Amino acid sequence: MALENKGLLIVLSGPSGSGKDTVLAELRKRDLNMKQSISMTTRPMRDGEVDGVDYWFTDVPTFEKNIEEGYFLEYVKYGDNYYGTPQKKIEELIEEGYNVFLKIEVEGAGNVRKAFPESVSVFIIPPSIEALKSRLKGRGTESEETYKKRLEIAQDELLRAKEYDYIVINDDLSKCADDICAIISAENSRCNKMIGLVDNMGNK
Ligand code: 5GP
């Protein structure tokens, strides 16, 4: 099947402190025909978060009913909370030609790769371990113990970067966004995306 009119499904992961949210905000300024998927979660809403914008916030029974009904493309239990990617909305957006971004953790990214092999996965890393440490410390709101735990989780996640299609360094924000734009551009030139167009030209 020719895929040329469809958008891409782009999975974006990276450890806490890699700057995923800032990168996504930068990408939103670019002309990418982009939509970000809104996940459903059972974790409590944080200050400043808005239901239906940051997440769809729900309770455990509703989330588990949604699992049973096949509502999710993937879901995980991360810490004490469920997080899941609604499937139908994403499929509709891709069909409409949007490049759909999922900002999800490594376990979920692996599940998306299995369920949706044509997805593109990008892992964002900080420029160095020192930069990661200083970004995690920079938040300044946590105890030394919490910081150490976050660093440990971040380092475990870094070891899984090799499972991704691409690894992008977030040192200079603009360069990092340029790199992701270049990936999207290259993916849209893949033979299976273009072949329908070429075949039409070739048909006499
Ligand atoms: P937070 O609670 O800080 O918003 O998110 C915790 C982690 O869950 C982050 O790594 C975030 O990217 C990930 N996450 C958010 N939504 C989903 C989702 O739908 N599926 C998966 N697998 N991870 C998610």
C-alpha cells in the first residue's frame, strides 16, 4: 500500500533531564504538520496541568475498562500509575496526514514499535552525563535521595537508547529540532512512502 499521503508516527523518548518537552515546544514552531498525542493517565494532576491538554486524567477502574475494550495502542504501569496511548485518535490523525508525536517512556516505545512497525522512534540524550546531572539538580525542588533515584532511572533509560531508530543530542535546542526535522524529511522520502507517486508517473 502506498503511504505517501499518510503522516508519520514518531515516538519520542529520553531520560528525565533530556529536555523532551522543550524540544517538542521547539518543534511546534516548525512547519511540521504536527500533532502531539494526548495520553490517558491515572496519576494525579499537577499544578498548572489541564485535563485534555497535558493528559486525559482518569481513575483506575475507567483505565482498566479501557484496557479491556482495546482502547490503547500501548499502555504501561509506570511507578504507581497507568499511562496509555489512545489508538483510534492517532490512526485518524495519521490517516489525515498529520505527523503524530508520542512522548512516552522506553517500555511503551518498544510496544509501539511492535504494534506499529512503520513508526519512527527517536531517543533524545543530554550532551553529557555532567549536563544530565546538572539538569536534574537544577530543578532544585527535590531531596538528595530523590535526585539520586531520578539519576539512576535516567541512566537505566539511557542504556535502552540502542533500541531506537535514531538518537539525537539535545545540546543546542535549535540544532536538536533541526535534526528531528531532518529525520522526518528522510522518513518521508522512503521508497514505500514515495512509490505510489512514482508508479503513477511511470504508468503510460
Ligand atoms: P509524567 O508523570 O512525568 O508526566 O510522565 C512519566 C513518564 O510517562 C514520562 O516518561 C512520559 O513520557 C511517560 N508517558 C506519558 N504518557 C505515556 C503513555 O501514554 N505511554 C507510555 N508508555 N508512557 C507515557
